[in-house]
Amino acid sequence: MTLPPQPEKKTVREELIAWVKALAFALLIWIVLRSYLVEAFRIPSASMENTLLIGDFLFVNKATFGGELEIPLVKVHCCRVPATGSLPRRQEVIVFRSVEDSTPDLNIVKRVIGAPGDTLQMVRDTVIRNGQRLDEPYALHADLLPAPDDPYRPQMRRIQLPQYVGKDPANYQPTSHDWGPIVVPPDHYWVMGDNRDQSYDSRYWGFLPRAHIRGRPLFIYMSVASRPFRIRWNRLFRHPQ
């Protein structure tokens, strides 16, 4: 009786190469999935309270607005694909990449307040869009007045003035509570945090380019409070609105 031939035993080098290939393939699949389909995000700040809380973990749909290949560590963004869904809607929550050079890979969550062509204004914390006062049940105000020497005022004026359509541009001095009217330029959006007095948003750094928008939150898959530590079971599977 002839025994079947035994497979050749791999050397340690061959085993190592096989493992490296398998891990590289798994890494490639992970990069593609998180770039173009779904990615997990954690909420690190209070800027979107009470819609999103510190310690909320989200799954974000990245296909709807058109994903782009993102290679971790080397900070490469390329190979953007067309969107499969609609354009960002006014007053919906979105995830986007920071527009500031100091934080190029920071992911941020805010709410769309203005779309291209909208005329926006804030008067004593009330947002007016195209002449209509917005009903914003999600907005949280602490009734804090801006400091007389607010360091952001010159920056806000510099960013907003090119799109300012008011009567006296020479004396335009915007604050975080009163600004505008300004017109949102083409292919840009105006975004703000729901916690208006704890949010660093378009009021300070300007208009959000369409190309920086990364996705739309699907649902909260985990929510963890730290003081005291506990799981917020009532927030699981909730869709941010």
C-alpha cells in the first residue's frame, strides 16, 4: 500500500511571510471598510449636548456622502468616490474632517445650519435663515455673554467679512451670540454645535467645504459615563437627531 505524499513542512521564514501577508490583507480590508463604508467614532467633548454626550460611541455611514481613502499614521487622503445618497440636509448632524491646519485629521461632529446660498444671521442667540427664525429645540444655551476682549473676535470678523451682506461692513464686529447676515458660498456649509456656548464651530473657523464632510451618524452603539462610571443603557441604538 502506497502512502499519500506528505506536505512539505514550511520553514520558519515561510510561516512568517504567510502571517505577514494575511495581516497585511486584513489591514487593507479594514482600511477600505472604514474609509468608504462605516467607521466608529467617539464623542470627546460637550459641544453637541444634549443630542450627543461625552462617551457616546457612534457608527457613521460614510458611503452616503462619498468616502475617501484614509491611510492611518501617514495622514494620506485620496481616491474619493461619488456620494451614494443625498447632499447634507439643513439641521441634520454630520461628521467631518477639521478645516484647520493645526488639526488636519481631527474628526468633528456638528449640525448643519446653512447650505450653499443660504443667508444666515444670529441675533441674541436666535438663528435666522433666509429671513425665517429657526425653531431649534436641540439648542442648549447657558446665557453666557462674550467677554469684551474676546480673542476670537478679530478671527471671526476676518473669516465672515468676505461673505457679509449687511449695511455697514466697516463696523461689523461679530460675536458668538450676534453675527451676520452672511451668505454661505457655493460648495460650503455652516455648522454649529448644539451646546452653543461650549462649541468651537463655523462661527470661529468659517465655512465647511463639502469635500471635508465624511458621513452621517447611524446610531449610538455604546454610551459610557465616567463620573460615576456607568453604561447609559437608555442611549444604546439611538439615532442622533
